[in-house]
Amino acid sequence: MLKIKIVPGENIDRALKRYRKKVRNTKQLKQIRDNKEFTKKSKAKREQMAKAVYLNEYKLKTEE
């Protein structure tokens, strides 16, 4: 559970913005979506490998 300390006199919009940023940085929403359905280990590994290949090709392309 994420906790955001609100300073007295702080605008609620600012506190919400900090909360959303913390949720995005901790990747909490992605975990919730991933846990909605079971993913086989082989499929997760395949997706991880595909992501690594894509990132490697992207880095090589940007270095040129």
C-alpha cells in the first residue's frame, strides 16, 4: 500500500499528482494487470527474451 504524506495547506491536486507518480514508478498497476490471469513460465520467459532482443536492436540502431 502506498502512502503519501500531505503537508498542511498543500493543494489536493499536487498530492494526487505525487501519488500517481509513485504508482507509475513502482509499477504497481502493471503487477495488478499481470496478476489478473495466469501466465505460464515459458510464455513469460519468451516475452522477456523478445523484449531483450528488441532493446538490444534499438540500442544498436541509436548508436549509429
